[in-house]
Amino acid sequence: MNKAVALKPTLSARQQIIEFLYKWGMLVTVVALIAIFGIASDNFLDPNNIINILRSIAIVTVIAVGVSISLTIGGFDLSVGSTASLANALVISLFVWHGFGTTGAIVVTLLLCTLVGLFNAFLIVVLKIPDMLATLASLFVIQGVAMTYSYGGSITENMVLPSGDMAEGAIPAAFGLLGQVPTIVIIMLAVTLVAQLGLSLTTHGRRMYAIGGNPEAARLSGIRTTRYKVAAYVIASLLAGLGGILLASRIGSSQVNAGGGYLMDAVAAAWIGFSLAGSGKPNALGTLVGAVILGVLSNGLVMLSVPYYAMDIIKGLVLAAALAITYIQRR
């Protein structure tokens, strides 16, 4: 009897620890990584380096929030990297080839990116192709469109056009400010906040979660599931397009498949976001935390002079450990 009574506090403490890790394991991971790299490198906690980390994760976060929104309705958008590449090419070409101003180029680029979302929605909603397969096909299509549009090369100021003429347009100075601190960080935080409030506090957000949880039950309850699925993919494409625009502003040119490298980090950040506060569902704040983990890890490894070919191994192991802490099964 006494032995059973003595075991209860131990079991209770163990359950509390597991509950805490389940809810806040990702935040613990962030703090642990910052502490480790702060001790190992004298310059890691330098304010300029912190700003550099925030700038480096801004584009990933914006794209990843779009992925999270596609996940809310039980979908999955793999075409966001190619969409970012397309937006990168479009916005720079509108400046350099066609002489657009900042506002006009951004608006036209985002409008064209909505067509990607509509194309994805057509494949998924109308043709009934599974989300992952449909957006995988879309990934190749959009990547091909972007490369064809840019003639398979970079788009820069004063470039020689295929016709042999010189491009006379210029990238406005105001556009270049979008990719710089603090503007790019403010945009990242604004996108995250708006998405989080929209998903958690509005009727539309709750309906999207309901569709992701049980689409048939949501349909029978009167929710227009088709409209919300289309909206989710359009928003995902818009945010991917915004990420491509920010990338164009940051590097000042269009590079071949420039957005492709952001796909896996965006997907990882979105899935990591499921675990924040034990929500078990896509959320923008969790996605931001996931992006911070990736950014801190990459920056810290560079500062420790870890060979580039070993970084993916370490990054994968740390992410696996962080996910294991968060998703540990409660017994």
C-alpha cells in the first residue's frame, strides 16, 4: 500500500514532464540551440547576427505559412517553391523588360500567382487528383513555365535580350527596401499574425480546420468545402508569390529556380508548427517557431565552421530529436 502511494508522485511528475514537452518541446529546442551556439561561438548572440537570422527566415516563414494554410483543409501544396521562382522571375522582368513601377509589378505578379492556386484547385477539386500528386505535377509545370519565361537564365538590369537589344528598365529603389531589415521582418511578422488570427479566431478559419479534420462531416454540416479548398490553395500560392517577390527584392535579380531551395525548409517549418502548445494542427505561430529552429541551426552550424556537406545530417538529426521530444507518446 505504502509502495503504491509512494509511486504516485513519481508517475504524476513524469506525466507532467511529458505533457510539458508535448506542448512546449519546440520552444525548448529553440532555447537549447540558442544556448549551445551562444556558448560555442562568441559572435552568435551578437545583435547583428540575430538580425541576420531573422532576415534569413523571413522568406521561408512567409512561404511556410502558405503551406500551413493548405494543410488546414487536409491538403498539401508542394508547388510553393516553383511558384516563388515564377514570382521572382515575373516581378524582375516587369521592371527590367516592361518598365513597371513597384506597385504595378507587385500587383500583377500576385494576380498571376493566383492562377497557380486555381490550377492546383482544378487538379484537386475538379479532377480529384490527390493533393500531393497534383501539386507535384504542378511543381514541374510551374518550374518549366518560370524557366521558359526567363529563357532558362537570369533576369538582371542591363541584360541582353534574346532579340539582341539591351534591357532598359531599372529596379526601383523602393522595391529594394522590401528585402531589407526591418521591412522584410515586419512583413514576416504581419503575415504570421494575420494568418494566426484568421485561423484561430474567425469562422472561416474554424471551417477550414473542420474540413481538414473530417471533410465529409464538414460538407454535411453545410460548409462549402469546395470554396474553402480553392481559397486555401489560392492563398498558399499568393504567399509563395510574396516570398518570391521578397527574394527578388533581397537579391536584386531573378535567378533560375531561385525559390526551389525554400520548398523543403517551408514544408519542415509547417509540419513542425503542428506541435506548438500541443495544438496538433497547422498554425502560423508554430510555423514561425519551426522556421526559427531551422534558421538558428543553419546559422549556428556556419559559425562553427561545420562543412556544408555535413550540415544536412546535423540538421536532420536535430529536427528528428526535436520532433521526438514533442510527439512522444504519452502513456
